[in-house]
Amino acid sequence: MKPVKHIKIKKDMKVSELVENMGEMAFGARQISDASRVMGKMFSDKECKVFLGVAGAMVPGGMKQIIIDMLDETDVFVTTGANLTHDLIEALGENHYQGESNVDDSELNKKGLDRIYNVYMKNEVYEKLEDFFEKNWDKLKECKNIKQLLWKIGELCPETKENCILKKCFENKIPIFCPALADSGIGLMIWGRLAQGKKISIDAFDDMKEIIDFAWTSKKNGVIYIGGGVPKNFIQQALQFSKGANYGIQISTDRQEPGGSSGAQLKEGISWGKMKKDAEFVDVFCDATIALPLIYASLKK
Amino acid sequence: MKPVKHIKIKKDMKVSELVENMGEMAFGARQISDASRVMGKMFSDKECKVFLGVAGAMVPGGMKQIIIDMLDETDVFVTTGANLTHDLIEALGENHYQGESNVDDSELNKKGLDRIYNVYMKNEVYEKLEDFFEKNWDKLKECKNIKQLLWKIGELCPETKENCILKKCFENKIPIFCPALADSGIGLMIWGRLAQGKKISIDAFDDMKEIIDFAWTSKKNGVIYIGGGVPKNFIQQALQFSKGANYGIQISTDRQEPGGSSGAQLKEGISWGKMKKDAEFVDVFCDATIALPLIYASLKK
Amino acid sequence: MKPVKHIKIKKDMKVSELVENMGEMAFGARQISDASRVMGKMFSDKECKVFLGVAGAMVPGGMKQIIIDMLDETDVFVTTGANLTHDLIEALGENHYQGESNVDDSELNKKGLDRIYNVYMKNEVYEKLEDFFEKNWDKLKECKNIKQLLWKIGELCPETKENCILKKCFENKIPIFCPALADSGIGLMIWGRLAQGKKISIDAFDDMKEIIDFAWTSKKNGVIYIGGGVPKNFIQQALQFSKGANYGIQISTDRQEPGGSSGAQLKEGISWGKMKKDAEFVDVFCDATIALPLIYASLKK
Amino acid sequence: MKPVKHIKIKKDMKVSELVENMGEMAFGARQISDASRVMGKMFSDKECKVFLGVAGAMVPGGMKQIIIDMLDETDVFVTTGANLTHDLIEALGENHYQGESNVDDSELNKKGLDRIYNVYMKNEVYEKLEDFFEKNWDKLKECKNIKQLLWKIGELCPETKENCILKKCFENKIPIFCPALADSGIGLMIWGRLAQGKKISIDAFDDMKEIIDFAWTSKKNGVIYIGGGVPKNFIQQALQFSKGANYGIQISTDRQEPGGSSGAQLKEGISWGKMKKDAEFVDVFCDATIALPLIYASLKK
């Protein structure tokens, strides 16, 4: 048995040292360190395809850059329509703002500010979205499935791949899946055109082949779930067609007891065949805006 | 100020009495009672359209019947593909089973059992799903959007509307939306046919017009969110086109601090215009399999 | 394997029926039903000593009566100084009030209202406490340990045992332990007299013998933890001197990952010998003001 | 309004840089950065007395050293008997060990290992505690209150102040309060002597004067709560006799809805006068073994 060692904070400590020391502790600190180790292995294992699932308002929360950087190690990216909409909003020159959670929401409404916990967004961002879709409709309307549509938006959006998730996915040809895209601002833009009688025909199921093929054909798989929701579940579903993931990291604060997929522990996936029984995996109980920068920075040494 | 009164448990107490007494207490008990009151008003307000969003593994958890009954009061139903798949699985004669959460998942895997917290499902259920889709493909393949497909499955599935969500929605013409249907067992069945070269063309955005029209045209709106996820967010999105909901109930155990939509308090919706500033609404922090039977039973007197 | 059965809400349903039906479901509902079963067994097992630990602001929350009633089945009662202070405050004619959590606390402060989530208490209640201790000091100062002091307060307080925890414990000679009594309004009253130069000498450790003797000498033990904190831990500690509890119920919403005793699962106690390995026990993840009325009412049939 | 800036992870990043960048983000990351700023101010404000309350199994979790270091900035220290017992156990040469949470607890029991989430402790540590108390009883039995007893244990324990909380408090004359000391291994050692007929007389209320005097006489107060429990509440209680704290940090994962003190937001204290209305304070929703090393290390630059 390895004794717990007490972390000693030193002057000018590096994140990598901090996380290394956490590996000699217990409770959540050890989960952070375990996640760092598993992520390091997953990223350096040449045979391993990395599936990254990102739910939650990560772009409004200040995590866009870290996602862009992690895409360099990602083979399959699944996220929510909301994150992609917020990414596009920033690509079009708008911002998200630091706000407060304990606030009078009807005052915000009068000021035209939409609140996401302690973030505000101007409601007028939708005008820029409208302009973008109006201007680019002729190109967008040719797309046939959600991945094509998202890549096309990435191609057309006026931002570099260093600062934009959609552009990065397009330029680096990283497949991006988002089954519930209708449930987002981008979805609303499509609806708006449809309501004007314009035509587009995006198939709801066409992307499935590609993500399942990734799971099916890769020698090894690794999963990183930031939050749960559709991104986690859609990857889990594909993994049923693999031999089970070899590596897994989940960062979530949801409870497992009420039975939802977002709170389910990774080990549950072993019963389904989504996770190998001898896989290296860790459930991190922590806000992702704290845990992920810590884990990711610990690898950059 | 109203004094807190201490609940007195009596012999053979009815649920309605218990919840009424909870209304004189504090903390979570008062949330239950408030939710009972708001649900009662929402259901009896003739001008109010009720939007019911159900995420989480509610069908495996034993909540199918309560959802079927609540559909009598529901104008728009949004749920996950998983719930609908589990509903169809039961309609095809299969069961979910009471299990344990603290268990060896690799043993379950060997036995062909898939675990959902403390529920097990036989992996072989997929065979019946395959048969159903194989047998009914000619009719299903004609569908053009997700709502049509789900109603068609409801029409074809061999169960009565008293025991099946999909059948009930079909027979009572309750619109059922599920933007991420690809992310479910039903989605896998579609993928399976596509992979065999069969054709179907389901539009990913076509349903949006209908749900937004509901929000747009109704005099009043009420929302009930069981869990968060896409069901909550898709309703919230539609409500941006309404004058804001007049009534709201959310049952969730998610935290608001990490910023995700599932944990966001209903009051946040006021800033977005999704909730009226003087709406009657309550956030219930409780496992839905406890809270919803309690709240719903309190109204049946 | 037992199939999950879907709960069917009926008109005028009794709580006992609701909870019985929950036993055929899954997730949290099944925990409620399991707790009902375990509590029933624990209460009807003549050889079993029942240890009830109550943390959290249960008296302000409206749970005083249910605790008073449960004391009829309780052999050893451990709670916080806060709950006993709030019990005494009510015995002296004051109330707790229904309030709001989303409120301007500096406004409350100006109005002399102290907030406990969605409960308010007038700050002036302390005057009545002062009067009570001033008037009864000669009798109180004779006490030598915390249990004696609490029984004496119970004896002296102007309320019946039907409406007062302290009176009930005194009259029914139920041992009541509260190691951190200094950490409460009652503690402040003692401090106030000491600061005036008055004398009292209450031993901090004297009660330990009695609670450990209970654990040591009883044939069987059962534990009920409402919240965690000192009440849970003090009982757990005593149980190390038993053969381990035979029955256990814990109602808490705390997480286990950060390692605190309040969030620890009951099964952890098996390693320590606090719980028998074949004990019947259940962890209920639920607000106690919801779960306990439901569980307790289910037994009153 | 300040735009959210996206954190950019750089090679060999320092913790101070990481946390500084978190201050430009949102959600939990911003709470970490706010806590860093408030802690920095609290520690550098010469007029401010710092009250540090530590609940939860922080010593078993690997946080002993960080607490020892923070004591340099602490005027009043309140913790649980458990933390002090675990500190003494290590001072006597024993260890805590890295373990697993998902384990067969009856196997651990057979091996003589006590589990605290993912930490194990040998049950035989109690023998060393017995020896220590046996050997030093003549000196310990002279103590009259809990603080004296804890300082005396610190004086006698065979470890340096660089490695032992109790020794550090004794040598640096940092008042250490622990109202529920009976509820701990140290309490059990006292009980053991009392059961043998040995005498000691520790007053349960005597320490109150000193902590309240601190709150009463200081110009400014700052509070740091690691977890809740008695440590938080005992400080909060004392602060009612101050002008309200000027600075506050709380690190906890408990929910506020069930009404317990441990989950209560700091802002609630404004109504009670425990916190100034214009105080600088932040509630951090995070496992303390992750958050505190991060926050504390960010100040060491």
C-alpha cells in the first residue's frame, strides 16, 4: 500500500508539479492526477482513436481555446449545438461577458442580456447570425448531413482556426457530430430560412455511419466526456460497436442515483461493452472549467 | 409572515394530505408542495399549452405509466430517444429488471445484461427491435420528419395506448419531438437499415416549425422539465418565440454552478424571455422518481 | 430477476400505497421503499436498539413533530445544538417563518430576520432564550454533563412533550447526546452566564460512556441518519464498540467523493466494523424534508 | 462589461498564471480566481483576524501540509476531532494509505483496514494512540478546557511543527477550537481513561469566551471554511458578536436546498450579521482537495 503524501505548496509552482503531487493524495485530487495520467496515455498511444464529447456551456465559460487545442489530439468530436452556436457568435465578432448569478433577471431582460449562470450575452447577437446565414445560404443549403453543414459553416466563418472550433474542425478535417443541432441557435437559423420557404435537406441519421465506423475500425479507443448529455451518449452508443474503450475520462458534477446517462459512472459502460473491463478510466467529480485546465496544463511540460 | 408548521404524520395518510402539509414546511418539502400547486394550475388553465420535457432513463426507472397519464394534460411532448427506445422495447414484450448499482459490471457483461444504475436490461432486446424495424420498414421509410417517424412507430407497435408512450402519442395526436433521435436504439435501427443500403430520408430540422408555432400561437404556456438535456433546452428555445412561460416546474438534481442548461434555474429563463417575470415556477431539487409520483399523486383527489 | 413495474397513480392514493409501488421501480424511488422496509423492521425488532442521528436545520424546516413521534421508537438520540435551540425557541412561544431563498439579505438584516435557506427567524428570539436561562439558572447550573443539562432544559421548558423534543426526551427518559452543544444558541446562553461570572461545570466527555454502553450491550443495533455531521459520526464511533449495526438508513444529499463523513456511504462502515457485512441498509439521496415524511408515513397504516 | 477570455494553456504554466487566467473565465473557474484574490487580501490586511474552519477528512486526504502552512496566516483555527486524531496518528508514526472506493468492505474489515472513501487506515493505529495517552496521562489530565488539552497534546506529541498541526498550534500559540472533540479518536482515548476510573475534567463551554473575544475585539475578520460542519458553524456563531466578516471563502460541495449550515451560501450570513453586506466573499463549489491547493499555490509567487 502506498502512503498518502501531503501536498507541499512551493513558490512559483508549476501546474504539472501540482497535479503530480495530487497523485500522492486522495479524494478528488487523486482523480485529477489520474485523469492527467490517462489523458497522457490516450494522447500518446498511436493506435488509439480519441473521442471527445463536450456538453455544457463551455464556450461561454471561457473554454473555447482549450477545446481548440485538444482538437489536435482528437479523432472524433461530438458537442452540443449550443457550444457551436456560441463559437460562431464569437467568430462573427461578438463576445460573452462576465456577469453575476445572483441578479434580477427581469432587469437583464430589459437590457437585452441573456444569462448563463454568471455569463451574459447580448440578445442582439442573433442579428449577426441571421446575416451570416442569409449571406451564405446558397452554399449552406447544398449540405446533406449535419457534419457537412458544420464543416461548411466552419469553412465560411470569418475567423482563423486558432480561434474557432468550427474552423479548426473544417480545416483539420476533424469529424464533428451534433445529432441535436436543431436544438440550438444554428438550428434556429435553419428554421428561419425554412419558414421563409427556402429549401435545405439535412438528414437526421446520415452521420451515424461515420461515427460508428470510427468505433468499429479503430484498434483502440479513448473517450473524454466533458459533461454528459447527447455528446457523451452518442459516443457511448458508437462504442457498443467497438471492442470497448481502452481509456476513459469523465468530468461531471451530476449524480448517478437518478439514473440519467450524464451522471452514470464510466464503469457502468463495462456492462454494455462500451468500456473494456481492464480499461484505464477515471470519473472526475468537478466543474470542468476548473478540472480540465488543470488536467490539460499538467500535460504541457 | 406565515409560521412554519410541523408536519404531523397520521395513520393511512393520503398523498394529497402529505403534500398539502409539506406546503406549511420549508426546504425541499415546500418545493414539492409548490410544484403540486403550479402543476394543478397549469393543468386547469384552459388557455395554457403544456410542454412536457422528459430526460433521464425514466422508462427503465418505472415512470412510464405516469408519463402516459400526464400526456392527457400535455400539448407538446419532448423526450430523449432513449426513453422512446425503452418504451418500444417494453411494447415488444421485453422488460427492465431491478438490479444493484454496486456490482461487478464485467460479470453483468458476461451475462448479457446492460446496467442503468440499479436497473438491468437484457442485451438481446436489440433482436426484437431489429425484427420490428425489419418487418415494418416499408411503412416507416415513408416518414419525412422525426415526429412522423415516432407517430408511425407508435401506430405500428403492438401495445395499447394505456401501456405505451409512443402509441398514446400517436392515438391522441400529441406531437412528440426528439431532435437527437439518432442518439438512441431507434437511431441504431435506422442506421442498420441505411447500412444495408435501404433508403429513408428524415429531415433534421423539419419539426422545428411545429414546436415553435405552438409557443408562438398559444395564449399561455406552461413547462414541466423532468431532468434537463435536449428535452428542456428544445422547449426553452421554442419559448423564446412566446411571450414567456406562465407556469414552470423543473425537477433536477444537477448543479447550476458549472453553467450547463440542465442545472440552470428556471429564473435564468426570465433574462432570455423564456419565462415571464411574474410567472409561477418552482425548481425542485429531487430525484424525479421520488418527486414526480408524489406531486402527481397529490393532484389526484 | 424482478421486472421493474411502472407506478400507476390512483385517486386518493395513500402514502403507504405510493411507497409500496415505489418498491417495484428503480433509482431513488426504490431507495425510499427500501428505507421504509428497513425502518419497519428496525422498529419492530424487539432486540434492536435504535440510534437516531439528526443534523441539519430540521426544526426550522418543519420536521419537529416527526422527530417527536420517531422518538417513541428511539433508544438513543443524537442531534445538533442548533436543532435543540430551535426546539426551545418554539417551546418559548416563538416561531420560524416561511421565507424565500432568493432575497436581499441586507434587507432581512435591517428587519431583524435571520435566514436559513427559505426560513426566517426573528433575531429577537434570543431575548426569550436569555430570560429562560436567567430564570432557571439555579437549576441548570447543577448539571454535570450535556445529557443532564439537556434533560433539565426539557424538564423546565414550558411546553408539553407532544410539541417539544427536549420535553419528550426528558419525560420519556430518552438519552439525548449533543457533543458540540457549545456550538449553538444554548451554548451561547451558557457562555453568557459564564461571562457574567456565574458558575457551571459541564464535562465534555462524560456522556461518552453512556452512548458506548448502549452500543456495547445491545443485542442488535439500528441506525437512522438524517444528514451527517456530528450526530452521524458520534453514533458511528459508538458502534465501533458493537458487533456492527444490523439495520441502517441514511438520508443525505452530500457527495461521497470529497471524503467527509456526512457524504460517506453506509457500506463504508463495514470496513470499520460499524455496520455488519450482512446488515440491511440503504442510502437515500434526497432532501430529508421530502424523504422522511414519505418513509415514516408509509409505515403508519 | 468585461468579455470572457478563453484560457490558453501554455507549456510549463505556473499555477499562479493558470488561476489568473481563470479570473477571465466564468462558472467555477472564476470562483477559484475570486477565492485567490479574497485570500490574498485577507492575508495581507494587517487589521484582519483570519478564522480558518476545516471539516472533512482533510488529513487522510493529503492536506495536512497545506493546513500547517496556512496556520501561519491564521489567528483562530477550528477543526474536527477527526482531523486532529488523524494528525496525531501520523505524528505517532502511522500512515494513511491510497485505496479504492469501489471495493469489498468486508474484505477490508478482515484485513484490519478502515476505509475513508479512497483512503485506508490500519485499525491498529489505535494501539499507538492508547500508548500515547497512557504515557502522557499525568500531564494531559491537568487540562481544563479543550484548547488547553489540544495544545498539551501538541506539546507532547513526538513530531516537529513543520509536520504536525497540533504541534504547530502549540508552538505558535494558535488557538485551536474543537467543540465536538468527544466525537473523535482523541475523545475515545479520554473515554478509555475515564472508563478505567481515571480523572480528567474538561469543560465543554470554557473555550467559547476566547473565540467570541476574538470576533468581538478584532477590527476586521476574514473566514475560510473548508467544508461546513461544526468548524464553520462555530466560527459563524462567534461572528455574530463581530461587526460581520469583511472577507469570506467557502469551499464545499454541499447543496443549499436541504437547509443545513454546511451547504448554506455565505451570503445568508449577511441576514444574521455574520458577514458584512459589502464584504468580499465567494462560495467555491469544488472538492477542497482540488480547490485549496490550486488557490493557495496561486498566492505563492
